[in-house]
Amino acid sequence: MTQTNTPKPAPRPARGAGAEEPTPEKAAAASPLQDAAPAAAVSQDTAVSQDTAVSQDTAPVDAVPPAAPPGDISVVTVSDAQDRTSAGSLSAVSTMTIPVRPASLPTVTAGPAATVPEEPEGSPAEDENQADPEAQHHLSERRERAEGPEPAAALTADRLLNKAAAAPVAGWRRWLHQATFGFVNLGDPDSVRIQRALEHRIATRLGERTRYVPVLSRKGGVGKTTVTTLLGMVLADLREDRVIAMDANPDRGTLSDRSPGRADFTARQLVKDRFTVNSFAQLSNYTARDGSRLDVLASDTDPMVAHAFDDADYRAVTDILGRYYSIVLTDSGTGMVHSVMKGTLEKADAVVLVSGGSVDEARLASETLSWLEAHGRQDLVAKATVVINMAAGDRTLVNIDEIEQHFLSRVKNVVRIPHDRHLAEGSRIQLSQLKPATRRAAVELAALVMEELQQS
């Protein structure tokens, strides 16, 4: 077998008096970045015979040069084949060591016995087990809130569930939504959205105190009882609490005739039994409810008995109703000077004034506002809602727009209820049989009344 002999470097003299000091030029020439490739070539070109074993021991250092200035590199050469004491030793092993540099650069050691160098003080490796600022940046912002982590109650359905747009309720928009299998959804028109906004205002909570709303009129036959029934049905249908309409007409009232259901007792009998009524179950025996969520407390059919219903009786009945109902509507009589009217206005949180579409009916309604102002109830006039009931139709020569503008100069809200054949029948009212325009007007009236009650 042919063996190639590699020229051996001349041995360096031992440190002593005659030792040659390394110069900066020689130290720069021995830079590990420049000598890495030649060192690797020497290691690869060194021939080792097949019967020569590899030794794991590193030869002792022959010489150590003096420390070089920061930034310089000193080379330490380890003795090779000349110092072999046996045939099994490794020939020519060279180890290069880079001294410690400034804190910005770590020490690197290359060679067969290379180990992980110690990092300088302040290195990121010392804080390896500590929290990484970049990792902390990815933490949830809710976890770092001042008030602490979120409670379980924060996981609501509105937050977690993806909401899909509701299909249109009717019209060509709904047909298009069904024809495209839901891919085209234009939503409801503005009229439907306004209606939903009004219904949301009606359903707003009022608080713990009962609100009283009398419906007034100085002329019979203008639809006062009809307006009371419509207002009560819409409030009871859209609200979660209890609503009752009370017939306080000193004459023969017709509120029970316009409302679904029949009652076995009247307001006069409730006055007699007021000290024995201690629960809503007992009170429900005196009210009527059939096909509607509106409770109705009727008046006596005998005019002579009804006439005996005075201010003290009204206060006693409303005190009982105030325990179990959130809103109490009062279908008042036409007599503004009657004793019942005194307690009605004193307890009132808002009033609804009904006017017809004729000249005399509009004039009497305006005079009612003047009477309230003359008796020191300017607050009720400012919060009053005038209803123009078009029960007779709009084919007369009366300019209804002028009547509406007149009342807007005196009160805040004016609502016009259009003519409806179902209302003109004079029988029991059902919301499902009303025309859409009539139902929208009733919902608008309820929303305006609720707005005034929330401010009271």
C-alpha cells in the first residue's frame, strides 16, 4: 500500500528567552475565518494507515502566545505526529481557539473537542427560561386587563354565534330570497324596519312605578273608547308586563263591548271588595281577558249605579290596580268637571286627547287643551298626544292637514288613525283584522305614549 507523506510544520521553539513574539501581521494571517478552509484541507489530506487507530486524547498544548488585544486572534498549534509515542496515536491534530471578545460577540471554539462556549453576561441565553417579550406580545389582551380575566358570563350566544341575516317578511324581496335559495337577501324595506324600531321602543321597561294614562274627549262619538282599546291592545301585545284598561265613564261605558272577553264583576264591585283582594289571582276575577293580553275593568251597565262612581272610588280602584299592573289606561268620560276627572288628572303621567275629523270635534279638542292649561296642567299639555280619528272617512271637505298643523302648534305629538271598516263596525276589536295602515298608526301611537312615560 502506498502512503503519502504530508510535510510537517517546523516545530515552534518553546516559550522562553529565545521565543519569537507574534506580531499583529502574523496574528491577522492566522484568523480562523481565513484559515478555516486550509485547516480543513490539511485534516483531509493527512493520510492515516489502515492499522493506525484514532486516539481520543488531545495532545498537550505546546506553546501559548501572549494575550492579544481585543479584536485580535491568537493561534495555538498542538504538536502532531512528531510527538507520537505509539503507533496508535493520531497524527497532526490542530486546535484553534478564539479568545473572548467584547460583550457584543461571543467566543467560538472550533475543533474535534469543541464545546459550547460560555455566553457573556447579559446575553439572551441567560434568560432562556424566562418569558420571551415576543411571546408575551401574543398573549390575549383580555388576559392583561386591569379588571382581570373574563368571567364565564362573557360567553354569550350573541358573541359566539354567527348571525345570519333574517329573510324578508313579505313582498317581492321575500320571493327573490326564496327563488335564489337564500343567496340573494335584500332585507326588509324601510317601512318594515321603522315598524320594528317602534315596537322596540314600546317594549322598553318603565321601572317599578305604575304609569297612568287617561284618554280624554269632550265630545262623545269621536272614538275615545276605540282609541283606548287600540292603545291597550298594542301595549299588551308588545310588552312583557301587565296592562289594563279601566272604564271610568260616569255614564254607561262601552269599553267592555269593544274588548274581547266578559267579566262577572265591575269596578263598583271591586271597590266594595278592595280590602279582600290580596293577590293577582283574586283581582283577575274582576277583569276580562279573552283573545288578548289586555285586561279590561268594565263599568256598570246601570247608569244610576255608574253615576255613583266618584273620585274616592277611582282612587281606591287605581291603588289596587297599581299593585299588579305597570300601565293603567283610563277611558274617561266627557265631563271635565266631574269629580272622577280630578283624581284622573292628578294621577296622570301622560294624556291622550281624541279628536274627530269634523270642525266641531277639532274645536272641542282644542278647547280641552285650553281647559287643562287654565287649571294649571301645562305639563300634561306639553306631553299630550292628540289622535285624529278618521272613523267617518276622509271624503269630507274638511282639510285634515290643517287640523293636524293646528294641534302640532300646541302639543308635541299628533297621530292620524285612518278609516277602517273593522273599527267602524262598533264591535270587538281584533288586531289581526285591522288594515296594515291602521295597525301602523296604532303602533306609532303606542310608541309616542311610551316615549312620554319614560320621561315622566
